[in-house]
Amino acid sequence: MTTTTPLPCARASLDVGEPIYGTAPKSTRYWLLVEYSAQWAPKILDSPQLKAEDRAWLAAVDAQPGTRVQFIRKPGETDRQRVFMVDSAGVNPTAWSFDSLSSLLSSEPAAVLVDPSVYGGTRLDHPLFLVCTHGKRDICCARLGPSVFRAVARDHADWTWQTSHLGGHRFAATMLCLPHGLSFGRVDEVSARHVAFGYHSGRLAELGCYRGRACDPRPAQAAEYFLRDDLGCYSVGRLRLDSCTHDSDDRWYVTISDRATALLHELVIVEDVSEDLAPPSCGASVEPVSRYVLESHRRLT
């Protein structure tokens, strides 16, 4: 009897033509990045060597609305536990660094997120690049992430980190650009370097790998992709999400301002669930693949 080995989830997603836009982590405004060189469990807060007091505080942070905790590391560096806190919303997002996690444990998580400067944070004047290499969560990230990390780190060694699960293993290798929270997938060594160089200069490179801005809802992420593609717009800060509303017919009405032209665009987005099947992660059962579709686009002003 012949048995068929399931395809890796990243390959299966490609084979059914699953679009990548509108798949970034959704409505995630705040990011807490914690340097942690010990073993990462599939769910990072279950990591066996994580101190109980650290776990409790990080869980409280992770429970805040619109907040995500990530572990980060650099191979060969084990003596420090740097922490970064990012507010990715708006036109001027910010990132802050702290020398250690222990200095934050006595603070209220919500207060630290709102104003890191009060708690000794130093504002960063450079981007951060995260590449998922979280093999305990999904083998595709372990298989495809490390070479991408090394490629980006060759150009931006101090700014580039391996990170835990970013969501969407089937889009590996996945990458996040902070502080704007721009999410990319299916990047290789060449395209990831383009993404990093572009972002550092204020441009969104490799639109075909762009998953969306993580602080936005997913229908709005898809709308941004469609508008950028239509306008040929690649400036990171040019477009601003004004609203995203949902009606009873399962349509999303997304309004986006073009800051360069002062025009307001309305895009109507619908979700189409296809007959194509693919697993959301390696080893998982196959599920119907959904796609966001642009139904209409008009200028309001």
C-alpha cells in the first residue's frame, strides 16, 4: 500500500494559489519583544526555563487588547535580556528599548504600553527586522526562516532578530518590519533584503510579499494592498486607514486617505471561501482557503 506524505503547509498554500495579502496578525498595535536565548516552547510562555514571575508579567501584557508578546534572539548571544516595546499605530509609530525585563516587572502592563518613557525606555531611531525561525511551532519556519534571517542580518546586524511565531506559518518565511508593523511572507534571501532596504528608506518593497499592516483589521489590510497596487504607491507613510465597517451582507467598507493627494478612497471588500483546501500549519487538517476580493473602489473626494 502506498502512502502519501503531506506537503509542508507553505508548499500546500502556494499550490492552491492562496493570496498573501490580508493575512498579517490582525489589529495588533503593541508589540513587546523580549530577548530570550533559552529553548522556546511551541507557545512561548510555556517555555520551561522561563521564570514564574517573568511568565506572569508577560501573560498580563499579552492579555492587553491589541498586544502581542514575542521572544527574540541572536545566535550566540546569551548574556543579555534586552526588551523592546513598540506602538505601531498611526503615521509616526514608536519603538523603545529597555536594558532588562526585570526593570519592568513592578509596573502595570497597560501603563508601560501607553508611555514607555516613564519607565526608563530609550526611544529608538532605527527600524527592527524580525524573521520567524520558531521551529517548535511549525517546521516550515525552521526550514525557511534561518537563511532569510542571516541574509537580512548581513546588512543590518544590530537591527535584525530571530523571533517566535508571527502567525501564518504557511506563508514562511515570514518577516516583520517595526515600528510600523508591516508584515511580509514568502520572502527569500533576496526579497527579504529588498524589504529591509526599502523599509529603512521609507518605501514598501516587494508588494507581492506584503501581508499587511498588523495594527489594521484584515479586510483593511487587503484594501491597502489593492489600493497600493492600483495607485503604484510604495511610500510607507502615504496611506492612512480612516475607517473599516462591516454590513449585514458581509461586506467591509474601507476608507483610506492618500496623504500625498488629499484624496479619500472607499474600497468595498468581500471574503470568498473557495473550494480549495490547504492546511493552516504542518500536520493540521486541511481547511477551505478564503480570499479577500475587491468588489469596488471609488474616490470620495
